[in-house]
Amino acid sequence: MPPNQTTPPNAAPKHLWIVGAIALLWNGIGAFDYLMTETRNEAYMSRYTPEQLAYFYGFPAWAVGTWAIAVWGAVLGSVLLLLRKRLAVPVFAVSLAAMVVTTVYNYGLSDGWRIAGGAGPLVFSVLIFAVAVALLLYARAMARRAVLR
């Protein structure tokens, strides 16, 4: 860059593209899981016991709805982050809130703890929650720095 030319203000830092791409891949996995479960994809669901399948397929409509909002909202938030749109912040927030509601159903209002197989799935849920919070905080920081428009 010539000495008299400066970096434009609020240019997207390189880490935005890295975080955005990883977020899209991570959240895409969640969306894939949702899609395979809700379409009852035989090959994908074959790893579960009959009791687990009955549990997944027996979710009340509101729990399926909050799960959908959580996963598809996270995908949309990731895309908006890559597009540098400020709308990523509230979309990630709504996705996180929906994830909390879904998790309350899975571990508090149903027998999900026992059916899922104990602590392993709970630990993974905590990881998913941590990533969702981190993405929300990251998007909010990028909005405050005027990187997101």
C-alpha cells in the first residue's frame, strides 16, 4: 500500500472471515443434524436405539420449533456475520434464547438426560451453548467497532 493511502476505517479484520467461516461450518452441522432428525433419515438415525428414536420423534411441536429457531438462526447469524451485517447480533441472540428453551426441555422437562446416555450429551450441550454465547459476544463486538453495518 502506498504511504499516502490508509486502510479504510472499519475494514473487516481477517479474523472476521475466519470466525465467520468456522461458525458457518459449526452451525451447519447443527442444521444438518436437525434436518436428518426431522426427516427421519434412516441411515443417519440408525445409530440410535429404539428408545432414543421414540424420544426424538416424540418432541412436542413447540420444542421442535425452538430447536429449528436455534439451529437455523445460528446458520443465518453466521451468514450475516460473513456479510458484515449488524443484524447478526439479534439473530444470534434469538438463536441462543431458542437453544436455552430447547435445552430446558431436553434436560428439565423430559427424560432426555437418561435417554441420551448421561453426561456426554450434556457436556456437548454445554459446548454448544459456549460457542453460541461466544458468537453472540463476537458479533456484538464487531458491531460496536462498526465492522458490521
